[in-house]
Amino acid sequence: MQAIAEALSSVTLGAPAQFRNVTVIPLLAPEERAPGYVLLDDALARKLAHVTEVSESGSVPEFLFVNDAEERVLLIDGEELVGARQNRILNVSILVGGRQQVVIPVSCVEQGRWHYRSRHFESAERALFASARAKKTQHVSASMRQSGSRYANQAEIRSDISHKAASHHVRSDTEVMSDIYEQRHKCMEDYVAAFLRRLTRAR
């Protein structure tokens, strides 16, 4: 905890960048330094790790993460992985050591499918939207206090996805979260491009 406090004490705030209804405030470190880990998306793209069901039959609230490299890999709460028997999101953030394998607690973000689309999960390069992630975190924290487990309220997550899809007029046969992002892709790209322009000019 002391190391975290010391690291945060040197962070400063950059100039705010705003586009439509969103404001981003950069967090600036005094110097660039290697993080000492690889992010999940990068690890999967570089074939440093792989993710599968825990067994041939699978288990909805968990999957198996295998770090095949010496480097540590950081998995972040809410990240979505697609494929295998069913698309899932991570329930917790976890740093996995080199050459380690860990069973990760996850939640389903796709209804109506429980069959293999691929043997390995792939990164979706997106995460559960903020409002649902906040509620999920509350349930996972309560689960840890009550039983030591890290499970979310699956019914609430599915309800949140259904409401989000309805609010954006998105139709999905399996009520899969990815359909929301894919059908709203152009709108999200507008935000990404706008912030990249603003943050680049601010440097």
C-alpha cells in the first residue's frame, strides 16, 4: 500500500479534454517507466498467454487463464473475452505471474449460447459499460465479504445489458453485449478520434 501511495503522490492532472457529454482528465506521471507487466490484450495478441474453459464441459462463472511467458500479465476487471462456449467479462483485476495458470471468476454477457465457437477465448478489446461494472463490483465485494468467493449477480448483469440495448435501440438474438458495441461502433469511434486529437494537441 505504501508503494501505491508513493506512486500516486507524484501523479499530476493534465488539462481536461471534452467532447459532447464526456470529459477526460489525463493523469500524468513525472517520468515514463516500464510497467513491469503486459496487458491482457497485448499478451493474447503476442501469443504470450491463452484463455480456455476450465474443462470440456465448461463452467459459466469461471475460465482458465494460462500465462505461457515469463512476463507478468495484468487482467482488468470488466474486460470482455469472446468465443469458447459463451462470451464473458472478468469479475476482478488480477496480476498473473510468469508461467502461472489461474482460474478466473467471470460473468456471462451472452444469453442463448452454450456451445463452442472456438477452443480459445479472444480479446474483444472492450469492457462492460461503467454503470453495470459499478454494480457488478458491489456484488463481487459483498460476495468476498460473505463467502470469500468473487461472484457477481448474473441476473442483474443480464438485465443491465438488456436495458442498455433497449435504450440504444439495439436488437440481439442472444442478448449479447458485443452487439451493442458493434452496432454503436461509429458513435464510439467519434469519441475516440475526438479525444485523441485533443490530447495530442495538449502535449
